[in-house]
Amino acid sequence: MTKEDIFEPPIAETDVDHILDATGLLCPEPVMMLHNAVRDANTGEVIQVMATDPSTMKDILRFCDFLGHELIGQKTLGDAYYHWIRKV
């Protein structure tokens, strides 16, 4: 069994309110798109970000720390990086 075979998000898919597809984009575009998505989301809503740029693992963590949003989890699946953020 590989790491990809046991990929499980930290929350149920039904608990995700917004899905942001930032695949194929490089820094800073995924974080800029996340900033817009957070602005449009209501407090408490969850945004799932899918990206292919490995720098999103650090950049989204810093984004959440700086703005006070909750980073629920981050996972890697092959060449894709998944992030779940709750707007605070």
C-alpha cells in the first residue's frame, strides 16, 4: 500500500464549502486566489485548495498564521498538494 492509497482529508467532503483549483499555477498565484476566496467566504466556511506548486505548503501556512485563519490540514497526493482552511 502506498501513501496515495491511504490519502484521507482531515474533514469530510461534505464539510467543504468552496473548492479552489490552483493546479498548474506558481507562487504567488495560489495564495492570491486563496485570498480572494477567503474574502468571498463567510466566517466558519471551509475552503479546499488543490495545487501543484510545492511552495504552497509553506505559503498557505504563513497566510493562515498572518491573517488568523485556521489551517485544518495539508496533505500531499502524488504531485498534488491539498490544503483545508477555515475562515475565522
